[in-house]
Amino acid sequence: KEAHEYLSSWKNKDTAPGVWKFNKNTQSWLIRKMYDAEMIPKASFAILMDYLTGLHGKETIDRINEDTVKRILRYKEWEKKGERGDHKDENDKGETEDKTPDEDDDDEENDDKRFRNMSAHEKRKEYKRARKVHDVVKKLIEETKSDE
């Protein structure tokens, strides 16, 4: 909810000056969770795509680009293996982590485990979001190169 309010106030910053204020922690959270449709609903994700077009900072843009490419390739590899059934990976046996949502669950090993535990539908949704984010970031990278 806080993320949606942040994005909404950003979207309306020109018509309601002084309402939106940059928050690095919120931006970081949005970037970490942008592939999760439960955390960032469709309406908020659409605003987030506009928000990302204004990103500054080569390191942040490059990190997002690497992450989107990783997610796209991971999905394509999963799809190529023919694991299209709506089942979870049998290697995980349904084990769940005892982590709280506030803990940093974005390291690569936990992210791969989370991906294996996703349904085919959830994997597809993450892939589609990664493609959209990648398109935005690719344009930012091209703009940065043309400015040099």
C-alpha cells in the first residue's frame, strides 16, 4: 500500500507539487519486488514502468538490467526443459523458509528456490514483467550511451 501511494504521488507530482518526495528505501523496495504481482499489483506496476524511465544512476540501471536478463533467461531455460506443467519443482518437496518478509530474501540462492516453487502461471507472470522492465531499462541504457 505504501508503495502504491508513493507511485501515485510521484505520478501526480506535477499537478500536486510538494506531495511526492523521493525515498531511497521505497525505491529500493520497489526495484526488489517489482516482479512479484502480489506485492506490486498491476496498476502500480504500470506506474512503476513510467517511474523507471526517469531513473538515474548507471549502477542502478545496470543492476536492474542484469536482474531482468537473469530472470528472462531462467524462464526461457525452464520453458525449454519442457517443465510447463503447473507443478512445483519436486526437488524442493514443498519446504518453506522460516524468514520474515522484512528479511533480505533476494539473494540468488533464495531467488532460485522461490522460482522453483512458483507455479507455471506465476513463472510466466514474472517473465512478462521482466520483459517489460528490460524494455524500459534497455531504452535508458541506449539514451545514456547517446548522451556520452
